[in-house]
Amino acid sequence: MGVLSRAYRNISRRKIRALLVILALSFSMSILISIPAGITANQTATQNLTVNLSETIARTEASINQALTQIECSLTPSFEGFGFSPPPSGNFQRPENIADNFMPGQFGGGRVPGQFGGGPFGGRGNVAMNETLYTDIKSISGVAAVVPILEVSQGENQTIEMFGRSFTRMVPNYIIEGIPLTSLVDSYPILPTNITAGRNLQPGDSGVVLLSENNTRFFNAGVGDKIEILGQTFEVVGVYGSTGVSDVMTLYMNLTDAQTVTNNVGYITSLLVFTNDSSSVSDVAAALNSLHPELNVVTAQQRLDQLNDMRERYTAELQNAQTTLSQTQATALQEIVVVVAATSLIVLFVMLYTVRERTKEIGTLKAIGFSNRNILSQFVLEGIMLSAVAGVVGIAIGTIAAPFISSILIPTVNPIGNVVLRVGTGITPAVNVVTVDPQLMLMTFGASILLGMLGSLYPAWRASKIRPAEAMRYE
Amino acid sequence: MSETVLKVEGVTKVYTLGKRNVHALSNLNLQVKKGEFVAIMGPSGSGKTTLLNILGCIDKPTSGKVILDNVGVADLPEAELYKIRRNKIGFVFQSFNLLPYLNARENVELPMENNGKSKNERQSKAKELLAMVGLSGREEHRPQRLSAGEQQRVAIARALANDPAIILADEPTGNLDNKNKQEIVKLLANLNLTQGTTIILVTHDGQVASRTERILFLSDGKITREKNGLHLANKLMCPNCGNKLPTTEAKCPNCGSISNIKEPSNSLFEEEVAED
Ligand SMILES: Nc1ncnc2c1ncn2[C@@H]1O[C@H](COP(=O)(O)OP(=O)(O)OP(=O)(O)O)[C@@H](O)[C@H]1O
Ligand SMILES: [Mg+2]
């Protein structure tokens, strides 16, 4: 009959009380495990967001540096003339095959049949441009090459259920990028470079496509397979790797193929103008502006400026996220202090009550030769046993309910137990689920033992100081 | 004379109640020899419990000396006292004070727990003691399944666990009916005779006191009177020197002569029990 089994018997002697105490303690232990779980999710999310952000900025920077001699020209989608107003003036002709109510220049305009999305909300307008109107650009002095590009999104309207509401939006399945497959592709950075399977597109290719990894999943096809795009069959010659964290949906094909298959013969959506050297970029851009005022001319410099703006904005938002994190951590710390105090107070009062109730027993034990230390360890052990059992129960509850519990206690955790952090639209949001890992379980168990000890130390000390003569007298 | 196991010299105990001083014991002297069976009587508040608590090292005298088994215990610190209580003293209480969540054997094992004995040694010693107090077969019963008399037997077995120099019993029969009272006194008397256990019991009950060999009357914190009890008749006398033999030892501790050992009659108790 050791001190351990005596402790166990004493606890199980008053079953209802033990149950209630363990219940209360496991409740606080489940909170104790959920708070760090929530904070860890928040920390990881902030870290991931930082990584996502710096990756995006680095990627954009690299592509800009690579294309310092590049000028991008496209038509600006206009917000003027909502509804059925006539197209704005300018040397612009609408393609014959565009329905009347989809005139370029209208809200949501510039939609080429068979094309979804684009419009005023996209980065590039994807407004159809008549190819023949821009042949004069080549003759601007300093221009080395002009690459016409047609970009058409293919997708479908989807209804999404979210928090009990439904939203309809266009979800692109893939984006066709028509590139003139001439010697230009060898000299200028137009095609993707990181080929992961098969080969890249080559000058003279036709009837073939270069897919992104995302595309291979959508078409369920790989190198050598035939896929059907808008009723026409193409052979997959290569796959390129994703350049960043977000999935890339763009597939590349010959411009002529793209124009044919999307029913856009003679039309493009942008022009890439390459200058002889980076010093002549601004002169060429100015000349482009005066020659074609309707064009939106973006140079690499401008994009660099935009990037810097973006970086500034994102850095501010990231700092915001970090501030939120440290505020959340401070809140969590306060909550932990409260829970720790509550837990040890529960143990304290329960054990004080027990000691009081068992004064006679303690007096007897001392009278028959138990030392103060024997008594002390007996009661500390009982306190630890209570809270350790509660610890196990609390950990079990916490493992299941941590996402929910932490959503109540930690402001950055949403009701389904996720921490979602986003900065702007271009960056993949960081999403982290609140989980309880084995290390946290172990630490919580350790904490439960520690709190049991902490809470029972004073009552046990009181017990050890009980004077047997008095304990017997006032039984 | 045989060996003195307990010597109390000039013990005074003063309790302070607010501004008032209560002299529970005043300059009390007492000697108890090894193997004696002593009763302390006295009116309520005369200091019986106080004296017993001081003898049992759970209370300290205000002044005076207490020498237990040749150790002066009055000035020992708590760090030493608990060992004295564990090894030299066996307490028997009026309300038994068994731990309700332990069975009889486990209760008897309690004092042995911190004594370096193995689990097996503790268990067999506990069973042996329970058999001695007449509770064979009841080892695994918890106190609530035992009668009051049986509970006090378990308490006596527990008091004997570490072979103490002295058993101190404060009103051991105070919570018992007449039949159980007789049996407990008989048990104590038998232990005294057959094991040579030194016993001091406190009682209000003249009948119980008369079953001991020496009755001390306490009044206002002093021993005022002393009287022989009936138990003396059960004790053996050394045929050589007339000394009272403490046990069934074959050799007189006083003169060293070999005595004629006869079993005590115990007729006294049988008569009394039969009376009820
Ligand atoms: N802790 C204490 N504080 C103050 N006075 C006390 C204390 N303990 C005992 N006394 C007093 O000391 C005196 C002796 O008490 P004690 O308990 O020894 O008497 P007793 O002979 O055992 O009485 P009873 O027969 O009623 O048990 C009493 O007057 C009592 O009130
Ligand atoms: Mg008393």
C-alpha cells in the first residue's frame, strides 16, 4: 500500500467530486492546449505569408529585369458608356464577329466571343486589337522587335456556396496564349523557360501546345497526348513548371492557331515591343504614345515602379500582419496566465477542502509516525494525480476541439479553425489550420503536472503542519 | 526492580487561552516499568489526554523531562520526534481512527510503510498481528464492514506494528458497548501478559481501570493517588525474590533465578464477560 495507491483511493473515494473537479480542470487544460495551437497556426501563417510575398516580389523583379527592354501595349478597357453607348472615337474598329452589346469600350467590354473574364478587372485588358492597325510600330526608331500576342481565357460560370450564400463567378479553366512562333521566340523572353517535361515551343511549330502543370491536370494529358481545345485537336509537346506559388493556367500555342481556334483571326490582345537597348525604352514609349494614343503603354520601368508601389503596400500589410500576430500573442499570453491561475486555484481550493476534511486522518497518520514530508508528498501527489488525469482528458478534448476553442479565444482564428492571412490580390493567402501536435500534447501534460503541483503545494504544506494533538481534540 | 521504560520528571503543561493560563499538568512525576499495564483515571479536564499526548510525543511539555526508552524526548525537534512515534509508541484512540479507504491489513501496515520493511514482510507481519487480535480472515475488510470492537482490535494491531516500547490508549473503550469493552480490555491484558507489552490507558471507567495492575488518579494536573488493580493477580511473582515478573520470561530480570512458569488463569475476564 504505497503513497501512490493511497492517493488514487482517496480521489476515487468521492467519485462525483473527483469527476466535477477533473471536468473543470480538463476544461481549462483543453483551453491551455488550444491557445498555443492557435498561436502556432497564426505564426506559421504569418511566416508563410512572408515567404509567399517575397517569392512573388522576387519573381516579378526577375521577370522585369529580364525584360528591361520590353514595352507592353494593350487597349485600355474603358468604364465610359455603360450599357449600349457607341464606342469611343479613335482609330479603332470593332471586329465583325463581336455581338452588338459587347462593344469594346463598354463596361465589361472587349470580350471576344469564346472569351471570358478579362474586361476592366483584369491586369491586362484583353481588349481585342486589330492586328493590321499596328504594323507601323515596327518603324519607330529604336524598336528591335514587335511581338503580337492573343490571350483568351476559357472557363465557365460557377456557383459557389460559402457561409450559406451563393456567389456566381467565372472560373477560368485555362488561358490560351498565342505567340508568333518565329525566330523571335529564340531572341526574346516570350515563352516560359522552365520546361519540366518534353520540349519548349519552337519556331515553326503548329498544332501543338505547351501546357502548364495546372493544365495537365485539367486536360488530364501529358507530353505526347492529344487534347481538344474548342473543337480542335492539339498535341502536347511540353510542360513548363510553375514559376511561383500560384497555379499558372496559361497554355502556349502558335498565334495563328490561337486566332483560328478562338475565332479571332486578325485580332490580338497585346503587343510586346522590344527596344534595341534599355536606354531607348522611354523614347520608344513616348513615340508609341504619340503614334497610338489609344494604347496603354507600359514599360519595364513603369512596371518596376508599380512593383515598388506594390512592395511598399504589401510590406505595410505584412507589418500589419506581424503587429496583429504580436498583439494576438500578447492576448494569448494573458489568457494563458488566466487559465494557469484558474487551474492552480481550482487545485488549491479543492486540496484545501480535502485537507480540512481529512484533518483527523492527517493527525492520526502523524501520531502513528508519518513525517511532515510523508504528509506533504501524499497531498501534492493527490493534486498532481487530479490534474494529470484532467490533463489527459483536456488534451483529448483539445486535440479535437482546439480549432473551435482557439477561434473563441484568439481573434485571428476563424470559426472553422483556420488562420487566413492575405495581402492584396496577387499574393497567395496563407491558410493554416489549427492543429495539436505531439510536442504540444507533451508540453500540456507537463503543464498539467506542474499546475497540480503548484496548486497543491500550499494545502499540502498546511497538511504537513497539522498538529496531531489538536487534530484529535477537534475532530 | 525491572527496567524503567518511561520516566516523567516535573512535567508542566500550560495552555494559554487568551489572557488566561490553563495549567493542564503541574509538576507531574511518573515512572512506568517495562511490561506494566497502567490505567490513568481522573475527572474530565484533569489533564489525562494532555499527559498521554506528551508521552506519545504529539505534544510538548512546557517544562520538565520525559525519558522514553532512555531517550529524552521533551526537547527533540519534529524531525526526530516522528521516528520516536513510529518506532517506540503505539497509539490507540477512542474513535479508532482507522483510514476508511484502507482495509484492515492496509491499516495495520501503515506504521511500517516508512520503516524499510519489504512489502511481503509488512503484509505477513500485519496478518500475524490481526491473527493475534482475533481477526484472522478479516484482513481484506474495510472498517465500515467491521464492528466497533473489531475496529478497535485493528487499531490495536496497528499500534503493535513496529513493536513499540509502549502502547498509549486514550479511552480505548469509550466508544464501545459493554461486551466489546470487556473484550478489548481482555485483549490488552492478554497482550500484556503474553507479549510483555507495556500499556498505559486512560479511562473514565472504573471497571476498565480495575482490570489493570496499577491505577493512577489524576486531579488538577497531578497524580494524587495510586492503587493496585486486579491484573496484578494474573502476574507471575519470582518465587525467589518476590519480584513481579513482567512477562512469561523464564528468567527473573531482578535476581536472575529461573522461575516456575505457569499460564495466567484469566478467569477474571471470563467471569466478567459472562455476567453481561
Ligand atoms: N489546546 C488546548 N488549549 C487550551 N486548553 C487546553 C487545550 N487542551 C487541553 N486544554 C485544557 O487542559 C485541561 C486538561 O485537558 P485534557 O484534555 O488533558 O483533560 P482530560 O483529562 O483528557 O479530560 P477528558 O476526560 O474530558 O478527556 C482542560 O482544562 C482543557 O480545557
Ligand atoms: Mg481526554
